[in-house]
Amino acid sequence: MMTKPLIAVSLLALAMVPGLDVRADDGATIGSLEGKTVELRKGKTVLGSSELARESYRDFLDLVSDDPELRAEAMRRLGDLELEATEAGQLAENIEALDPHSFDNSVGLYQKLLEAYPDYRRNDTVLYQLARAYEVGGRTDEALDTLNELVAKYPGTSLMDEVQFRRGEMLFLRRDYNGAELAYQDVIRAGEGSRYYEQSLYKLGWAQFKLAWHQDSLASFFELLERKIGDVEVGDGEERLASLSRAERELVEDTFRVLSISFSYMEGADSIDAVMQERGLPHFSHVIYANLGDLYLEKERFQDAAETYEAFVRQDPYHPEAPGLQMQVIEAYKKGGFSTLVLKGKRGFVERYGIDGEFWVRNPRAENEAVAGHLKANLTDLAQYYHAEAQKDGKRSDYQEAASLYRKYLSYFPGEADSANSNFLLAEILFESEEYVEAVTEYERTAYGYPFHEKSAEAGYAAILSYREYEKTLADGSARDEWHQAYLDSALKFSDTYPDHAESGAVLTTVAEDLFKQNQFDLAIAVGQTVVGKQPAVKRELARTAWTVIAHSHFDLEHFADAESAYYSLRNLTPADDAAATQDIKERIASSIYKQGEKARDAGDLETAITHFTRLGEVVPDSEIRATADYDAAAALINLEAWDRASAQLETFRRDYPDSEFEDDIAQKLAVTYLESGRSAQAAREFERIATADTSTDEVRREALWRAAELYEKSGPLDAEKRVLNDIIDRYPNPIAESIEARARLLTIAEQAGNEQERIARLEEMVRIDATAGAQRSDRTRYLAASAALQLAEPVRKRFEVVKLTQPLADSLKLKRDLMEGVISAYTGAADYGVAEVTTAATFRLGEVYEQFSSDLMESDRPTNLEADALEQYEILLEEQAFPFEEKAIDLYKANTDRAADGVYDEWVEESFGRLAGLMPARYAKKERGEDVVTALK
């Protein structure tokens, strides 16, 4: 039989499974194996051994049915092997996602085991493995349910810490942070011996963070940091972090990050302070504050960042990292643009970390050179700030503060490379605050108390100036004499100490320059004159410098004639090949001449001013300010009312400077001079220039055109006047009240020129402009239009008058009637404007037309073939036809004469009286009555 070999193979397979205890009793039965442990040597992996083991377990399960313990154990191990084999197979195939059905064998075995052996002693392990199989198979809900079952059924399982950790992870991924938090808490309660303890601390903190239990999360995160880096001494942090594994290092860094976020959600630095008071300051406390400050800085919450850094400094001001965080305070304020707070931060740094302070008692200088560097920088910045403020506002408190800071710097860093410069700045602030005695001491210490440096000579000079300033405050007497002697000693020491300036000429030249720079022009001139008067003469370059000082000083003192003379001396010393210097001197000569002209002009001496202004162009013809001088000469001539000279000067200016910025102003000034000298046509041309100038306003341009037109009207030529008037109409059609006057003048010109065609066109235009004027229509436009309409009616009337009634009468009568209608329409249109003098003229002309028509009828040719009786009858008919027209004429004349009662009496009313006298002598031919009426009207 094959039973015994099969059992042996199964036992061998069981023995090969790691972690499985196989016990046996003293008998040779399968059950007797329970009491013994078989130890197996580790050997080489046998290809296919996993499959062989699984087959052996399957065979074993087929054979053994009477021992539930062994069957349960075998089923558990077979499930484990199936799970491991499936995982191994999936990994070997290198697939990214596990096939959930690949684990069905393992799941099925575990489920059968649990169903078949509910009391199996290792069912907690079976449930754990079942949950694992579910999880790796992607059936996470079933995995979580299985773990929940395990926790409920086996609260005392040795796997509890791992089970709860896995539950926590699953719940966390489901965002069930409450459940996850409880699970992680169970792991923590299991004790520090659990290999999941630290990871659970970390995830517990995160779960609490997600629940917004920020205060609770802090304990977890802080405990984790204490375990990882709590024993690290200050200064060893980087080395300790480097010694951690990558995972541990990332864990620590991430914990710091989440702490920063938590505190930012709480009360920021106040919350950190509260935690530190409760827990004490750990070695890494500065990192907590720094990280939160950095987070605020990233979010551009500059004040919050600064206050956070400052909070640590307040907690532990003498901590080795505190100065660095104080500098972060300053940088945060600087990035936020809070200049006042930057200043406050720098002051705080100096006060806390001065060399004479507690920090340096606790921290060796050699290990904190960076702090000393920050102290130097902040002291320098503060001193320079108050120095600048003092210079700007002149507050004594700022001077005192700057001096105090410079002294503190020198006290802290006496032997530094820049100490001499700081000593010099101290002397400067003392000088500026008029503490001349102390300034002398500090200048001389700067000049002679240090190895030679760039401020040595300057300090020596400054000491001399300080002596001079203080000497001004002393009354004559012994004190002044002693001080003056000390001044002389200092000057001698200066010459002895700095051999490069040993020659008195050079020293005096430098002093002269310094005096000029300080605006002490009189003293600079005196020293400069001493230099140029020395025998033997000083070097050419020194003399050139001295003359420069002399000339510039005279100029600044407004001694312009002396300055001009000095500049000539300077020009004689300037190398011919130094084009830039030569040109500069020429310009300074020109400026000196110009200033003499200005000074004379301001004093009211215009002729002298003109002489200087015009002389400038003769002396320095290529000067940049020659145009200005020539212009000012013209202006002075205008002020003198020397019109012809002014005109000539302005004409020359225009010729010499065609592109001058004053071109528009020249036109205005020439217009004035031409007007004043009676040169109207030339003045008109200048007004035309003004009308096209870019700088002229629209109003000025319009006025200039009208002025030009008026002048051309006065002096001619007419073509120029017409051009300007047309320009006015084209450029400024509105307001019509103005442009219509230009049209009226153009009409007059056309009449004067006898240009009938243009005259008619202008008359028609006048009528059209009034008709389309709209709201701009006025009495003036109506008057001009009415007058134009009256004149336009004249040629129509004349055509009517020349046509006579001839035989055949019907033809000539029709033509006459047509012409009459045209005349009536024209005069009626003129009368409709309502302009009295036009209305009376039009009414009179209409009366004439009707009277003319009546007369023409009576004077028309008679038919030649009529008998006497017929001719008589014809005459009667003509009279009947002519009478109504005569009556109409009388009515029109009467309408005119009736206006006399309204105060309207002109030549046309008078003419109407005359016509009525001829037509109705009985009524209107009485001379005395007519005279009475006329007299009354007049």
C-alpha cells in the first residue's frame, strides 16, 4: 500500500513550512506528533517546493479526518501557502495591479477553516490572514470587516497591535479619521514594544489633525520627535538627521511640517509658547518656531512670521540659535516692507547680543562668529540710519543716537579693519551736530591713531575744519589763541604725517578745494589766491586746480566779472588737447557773461544787459546758451521799446536758430515790434505764424488769424487778406457769428474788385449759411442774409424791366408775367427776414414791379389792323387790365408809408411817399403835409 510513504511525504512537507510547530507523542501515530517540535536546517530553496508543500497539505487533509486540531492547522498552513504563492506569482509576473480572483483559493481555505473549526485556537491568525488575503486581492471592505471581527472575537490576541494598525490605515484611507484615531490609540496602548508604535504615533497625530483636533495631535507629534531626536544636542542636529535612515529622516521632517501647519491653524506662536510651558523646552524647540515662521513667510504673512521667530527669542534669548532667529525677525519685516519694524528688530538684536551682554557669557565667541558678524552689521546699519536721519531732519536726538552707536561699535570691535572708518563716521556725526571739540578728538584719532587707511588724510583735513568751526564760536582772548595754536599744530602734524601732501602748495590747494565743497567761497578764494601767487610757482596742475576753485567760488558768490576773469586764467592753463575741459571752460565763461547780463537786467540797467547778452555770442560763438542770450537781448530791447533794434535782433535770431524752442515766441514778439513800428503787413505775417504754431491754443490761433486779417485790410494786399479770411472760414466755421463776418468781408472785397461772379456766390453763400445756422442763427446772420437776398433780387428785377410788351401781345405778356413772378418771389423772400431796412426796400421794389407792369401794359404796342372803334375798345380793356396792378403798387407803397408811424423812416419809405404822390396826388401831393410828416418822423 502507498499509505505510509504518502504520510511521510506530507510530514516532510509540513516540516518544511516556516513557523509551523509540529508536535507528536511517543507513539508512531500522526496524533503523537503534537507533543514534539521538529527543528529543520535551512537549506537551499528547492524549485517548486511551495507547490510540493501545498500538494502535501492537500494530501494530508484528504487522509486525516479524525484529528480536528491537525486538520485546522493544516488548512491554515495551506491557506498561508496559497496566499504566499499567489503573491509571489503576481510579483513574478511584474504586474502593477493584483488580480483579486488570484486569492480566491486562500480566501476559500480560510473561510472553510473558520466554518469547520470555529474553536480552533489560532483562528485569530486565520482571520488576520483572511483579512490580508482580502486586502491584497483588492477586497478592502471585506478585509476591514474581517479585522473588525478579529478585534471583537479575540481582544486578547497577540496580533492586536498589528491588527489595529492595519485597521487604522484602512480607516484613514477611507477618511474615517475618528475610527482611525481609535485604532491608532489601541496600538499606542499596547506599549512602546510594538514595532508599530512610532508609526502609530505619527498616524495618530495625522488622524487627529484631520479631525481638527490640533491640540490633541501635538502630543503625538511631540512624543515622536522626542523618540527620534529628543536627545540631540544643539548644534548636532544636522549630523543626527544625516545618521537617520531616509524613511526616518522623512518622517521627522514631515512631522515638523505638520506641526507648523497645526500651529498655524491654532494661535500660532502663542500656541507653541503654551505647549513649551507645559512640556518644557526640548532641544529642538527652535526648529518648531523657525518652521512655523518659515511657513508664514511662504504665505507672505510677514508680521506673523516675525512674531513667531521673536517668540522663541523671548523664550530663550541666550540659546545659541536665538540670534539667528532674531535675524529672521529682521528679514521677515524687511521682506514685508515694514521699515520701522526692521529698525526695531535691529535695535533688539544689538540690545540682546551686545558683546558686553549675557549671551557671550554663555556662548563662546569662537563658536559664534556669525552672531558677531550680525552684531557688526546691525550696529553699522543703525548708526548709518540715525546718521542719515540726523542729516535730513537735524534732530539732536538722532545725532546723539548715531554717535552712541558708533562708540558702541568701536567698543565692541576696536581692532577691526573697518574700525577706522567707524571712528571717522563718529567724528562726522559730532561735526554735523556742532560738537566740534569732540569732533577734533575723533578726527585726529582717525587720522593718527590707526594704520594708514583711506580716510586718514580726509580726517586730518576734517580736524582742521573742526578747529576752524569751533574757533568761530570763541571770543577774542586767551582761549581763542590757545585753540588757534592747537589748530596750527594739527595742520603741521597733517603735513608731517602725510608726505604725499608735504608741499604747502598742494596742501593749500586741497584745503581750497575742500573749502569750496563746503561752500566757504571767500576762504576758498583767499587760499586759492595764495596758491597761484606763490614763488616759485606751484606746478601747472595745482595752479589749474586753484584757478578752478577761485573761478567757481567767484561764480557762486555772484562775482561774475571776477569769475569771467578767473576762467580766462584757467583757460590759459588748460592743455590744448583737452577738448572736454576746454569746452567746459568756454561754457563757464559764457555763463559768467550771461550772469552779468542777468544781473544788469535785474538791476534795471537794460543797455548794459543787452551789451553782455550780445557780447556772449562774440566771445563764445558756439556756446550752448548763446541762443538764450540772443533771445534775452531781444527781450531787453522790447522792454526798452527799441522796436526797430528789437525787430532786427529777433529777425537775426530766427535766421540763426531756425529750429529754436523759442520759435513760436519769436513770432509773437516780432508781431509786437512790427505793430509798434507801424509795419502792419509784416505784423500780419507773424500773426499768421502764430496761427499755425504748435504751442498756440485754438483760441490764440483764431484771434491771430483775425488780427492778421485786420492788418491786411489796413495795409493790403487784398489777396493776403482773402487768404486769411478763407482760412478763418475753413478752420473755424463755428461760431457762425464770427465766420459770417469773414464771409461779409469777402463779399465786400468781391464788390470792390468788381468780381460779379464771386459777389453773387458770396451773396448766395450768406443766404445759405443763415438758413442752416440752426441755434446759431442771430439778428446779425438774418440781417446779412436779408441784405444778400435783396441784392440777389436786383438782377431778377432788371431782367423784368427790360422786357417790353410787344405784338403779338400774348407771347410777350406771358414772358413778362413769368419774370414778374420771379421778382416777386425774390423780394418777398428778402422781406420775410423781418429786417426793417431790407423790408422797406423790398416792399418798395415790389411796388415798383407792380407799377411797372401796369405802365408796361398801357405802353404796350397796339394792334395795327384795328378800326377806330375797336381800338378804342382795346384801350378800355388795357386800362381795365392795368388798373389792379396799379392798385397793388399803391397798397405796397402805403404799407411802407404806414411804417413811418412805427418810427421806421428811411429812403425807401420816403420814396414810397413820392410814388404815392404821383399815383394819388389828391391825397399825397400836398407838400406841407408831407413835410410835416417827415419833420415829425425825424
